[in-house]
Amino acid sequence: MRYLLFLSLLAAGLLVPLHAADTVLVFDPPQTQIHWTLDAFVHTVHGTFQLRSGTIHFDPATGNASGELIADARSGASGNDSRDGKMHKSVLESAKFPDVVFKPKHVDGQVPVQGSATLQVHGTFLLHGSEHEATLPIQVTVEPGRISADSKFSIPYVAWGLKNPSTFVLRVGEKVDLEIHAAARIVTNGAQ
């Protein structure tokens, strides 16, 4: 009976299977949150970035992925104008490098037709003009026509070539922790 209900919903277009070839995820920037945390002597700094756009092509049969998620480096904000000005001018150089881009290459793990799963997404970050390999742990939840993804990971920004903003008085960590909640529409076989 469940199988017949599933087929009826699928035929009516209410469910879009993630196991069809050429699955496309179109991310919704207003529904996506990117939070960052930087440890510093005395206190921890928290901030946000905004997603500009994102489209991922995914083949569930092979795990191969392509596309990109683009965060606006210029949107980085911590709530302190002086600190943010220094971050944009001296660390991110966001006028020169306005995009932070993640390009997925491969997904390890089984994406459910509906429900939750934990995946490992392998790809590259383009940050400050250089590409860096990374594997992101991602918790996905699939609902009819939609998917949400949550991830927590660290970027070793100093090891990746960005300037450490520490001063004689203020010391900060050499990695930034990111926590992301993303929402996307599921599109299959090019249908929008």
C-alpha cells in the first residue's frame, strides 16, 4: 500500500526522486545561513556571510557532483564596523576577491528519497584566489521537492594563505569555524 501511495505521489509530481539521473539542487540564498566563529584572546568573535547563489548537479548512482555554491565575501559581518573593515581590507581583501566558492566533486553516502542522512562531500574551496581541497560533513534532510543541508567544519585560513589579523595586544586563532544551514529546491531532468 505504501509503495502504491509513493508511486501515486510521484506520478502526480509531488515527490521528486533524488535517485533519478541529473538531479539538480538550486539553493535559496534567503533561506541559507552561514555563521562563522573566530577564537580570540579574551572573547570569541561571531559573524555571518550571505550566500549569493548555488546550483549543484548530482548523480546519485555514481556520487559525482558538480556546480558551485558562491558566498559573498563582501557580506562578511561581525557587528563591529572597525573589525569588519580590517577583515575586508587586510584579511579577505574582499574588494579584490569578492567570492568564496565551494565546488563539489563527489558525495560519499546514500541520499534518501525522503528522510535524513549524513554525507561526506569532497570538493574544493576557492578562497582569496587559491583553490583548496576539502571534505565537508553534511547532514541532509529530504522532503518532497526540497532538501536542507547542515554542516560544521573549520577552514585553516592562515594555512590557506590569508593574513592573521593578530596584533601585539589581540591574538586570534588561525582557523575559522563555519556552521551552515542551506535550503534548496530539487530539480530533476532539467525541469524547473
